Amino acid sequence: MPRRSPEAGGVIGILVGLLALGFVALIAVFVFGIFVARNIHVERTQSTRGESVRVVTPVGTVQVRAHERLDPKSVGIPVYPGAFREDHDGHAASFEFDSDSTHTGFTVLGAEYSTSDSIDKVRDFYSKELPHWIVSKRRHGRFRMEYTEGGYKRFVVIDEKHGRTHIALASVGEPAAN
């Protein structure tokens, strides 16, 4: 009768152990998924200030609010004189996360304008209005300025498209800053 080597039994034992461990992990992920799915509640509301979505989870609450009428001037980014607003809703939202021990949040604001003035004229305006801002990129006719202070960042991007100068204004930061 041929004898099995002890090495063959050890490899098979390891493979069976790994297979069992994988099966237990798969069941744990499945049970956790069911737990999370049963314990997440989503609430959606609409108001004159915009739409709000609140997601309550076992680890905390996430609240997202759309702000349809925010103005970039309210966060310290001047609008180029005579520029036409390209986006009519302002593309703004705030995000907040609450858990038992922490509260964190930030706001995202964006608006796009255009003008028939030259890109050089628009760039000169923003360079004079925002002298402490850093010119972070200047390439292929696109000009970008940014400023970071106290937990939030503001951007101005100037570009030419279809014979018009486009101005994108954005702010990302803490809710109190925006």
C-alpha cells in the first residue's frame, strides 16, 4: 500500500482551511449587507431653497442640500462686470456628516459666466481684484487662479470657447465659510 507524504496532507489541510475561511467571510459580508440595508433610511424633501436628501445609517447621518440660488459674490469671488450667467441654478450643494462623536461638513458652490470681452481683459480684471490669489495653471489659453484660507478653497478658471470668454467660479469648504 502506497504511503501518502505528510506534505500532501498539510497542503490539503491549508486549502480546506482557506476555503472554510472564505465561506465564513462571504456569509459575514452577506449578513452585514442585510443589516445595513434594513437600517438605512432615506428622506427627500423639497423647499424653496432647494432639494435636501438625508440618509440615516447605523454609523451616522449624511445630509445633502442643494442650494439653487447661491451667488458667488457671497463667498468673496467677484463676478466679472457685464458677464452673462451661463448656469441658471448656481450648482451649489452642502454636505454634512454627523456621528455620535463628530460633525463634519462642507459646501460646494459653482457658477459659470461668459462675456464677449477678451480673455486678457478678463484675466487682468481678476488679477487686480484678487491680488493675493495664486495663478496655479496657465496652459492652452486657460488661466486658473486659486485661494485657500481657513478650511476652504476658491477658484476662478478663465477659458475661451466658441469665440466667448468663459469664467467658472467655484468654492469648496466648510459650511460656515460658504
